[in-house]
Amino acid sequence: MRVAVILTGALRTIRKTMRYLKEHVVINPYIDIFACVQNDTAQSEEEWSEWFNTELGDSLKKITWFSLEKYADWIPQRERLLSHLTIDSVWKDYLRTSGSMIEYLQLHLAYMDMSHYEQVYKFKYEYVIRTRTDSIFTKPVDFHWLNWSKEEVDQRIHKIRHELRLHNMDESDKNIFKYFMCTILSDDVIPNIYHMFADIQLNETDTIPSLNQFHQYIRNGRYILTLRKNNLYIVKRNLFYLIPSLAMMYGMFRSPCSDDYWFNAEGQFRDACYYSCISVFDYSTFLEETSLDYPSSWDGSKYFDSEFNLIHNNMLYCIVRK
């Protein structure tokens, strides 16, 4: 199975997170990386390119170095988009100066490199993984769930139902479905169900499958697996067209599922999924959410030992702030 990894963001803590990218994401020869990153260090882009090539070898198909100076022609497009948003000028200034819109420009640039590679070599990837330079998947993204037998799915449903019952939580088919999909990357996190912020946003054509339909849904469903809204995600390639267009269409999406902050990066991502007819299954826990608390209260000792090994087995991701 051919998988494309899109890596974006300022370099930040990439020297620490690279280990987990290689151990948990780039785990076979059929995974290719397309990076669009921003150099926020004193080292040159040439030095960093050499480092990336040494670390990732043939898996790295293209690295694009981003800066607003290099892509100044996008700024008029940004201003046109902002001019059409009916939101307060304070929020427009926030979008203009934060990374919300730039995040999708970097995604767009990496996506174009990926699409060009597909055209040159005349094939299509089957899945796309999006990750960030300061984030890690703490579990291997090995797509093992696509190979589950009907019996294994049934056993897992039983395990989730047991955990819900243990904590006096709703055992409806909808709730079992939600936790089944939101923990699909690893059974290790099922005992953490009580502490999860699991969320689903079903597309307009999806219905809650019966328990004996889960097996087929895993393989054939139109869904995206997300970690902390739009931080890290995994999606079928044939569903991944509208999200990368947000760089040129930011603010143009507002779905019936929107909240009052529909215009932020997370809201636009969710609404792009809605109009792509993709169901969203989102995972997070309190411990992982606190990994975003920088610089106020970020504490690496909560997550890593002195050798930078993870100390929690029931996490799916972590943000590495320093």
C-alpha cells in the first residue's frame, strides 16, 4: 500500500520528533514524505536539507522551504479572502498574523509536490498522513485495522462495551461506534476511554452502522481519523482534495455543523471535511491537550523520561514544545 506523508510547520523541535516519525510513521519502503517546512533556526536551509536527507533517505521525495518572502504572491490572495469574511477586524488581524492560514498554504504546497509525483510516476497513493514538525504519533501508523477479521472486530466491540459499562457510560450503538473509530489506531488507549474527548461529525450520507457492519465500514467508509481536530490526521487519498485547497479558499466554508469560531483553522478544516462528505472521528485526552500549553505550563517530564522515551502507553499523540 502506497502512503504519502505530508510534513509541515516551522522546524521547532524536529530533532526530537524525527525519531518518532521514523519509528511510527515511516515504517516501510512504500511510504513517501513531502515536506513544506519553515526554517526558524540559525542554521541554513542547505544544512537542514542535508540533515533531512540523512535522516529520511529515499523516503523523502521533496522538501520545500517556506517563508512569506518566498511566497509573497499569496499575500494578495490572503487579503482577498479576508475581505470577504464577515467577522470582526480583530479576528481578521488574528488570521493575518497567526499560523492559521499559513498552515494551509504549507499543506497546499506539499500537496502539489505530492500530486506532481503521482502524475510523473502514473499512480495514486492510497492514504495520506498529515503530521507536524512539533508533533508525534506515539503509536505506529501501520493500518492494521484494515486487516481485522470479523471476529477481531467483534472482540474489540466487546472490549469497548466493557470499558463503557465499567465507567457507567452510554452503551448505545452510536457511542460504541464513536469510541471504536476514535481509538482505532491502538487498543492500548481503550482503557483511557473515560478520560477521552472523543468526537464525531458524520457526513450527510453516513448513518450509524449496526455492530455487524463495523467490519465493512472500516474498509469502505468515507472518514478521516483526526488527533486534536486538525493536528494530525489519516485519510484515504481519494477523499483528500478539498482540504489542501483551503489555502486558496480559506473562510469560504461554513457548514450546518459550524460553531461560532467557524473561521479558525480547526473550524475551516471541519467544514472542508463536511463539504467533502467525510465523517470525522477525533481523538484527544486531557493529558495530550496539556501538551499544547506552551509556554505557560508545558512540562516535558509529564511525557518523556531523561532519554526522551515516552512514559505513557495510553496516548496517541503528543506536542513537543521544547
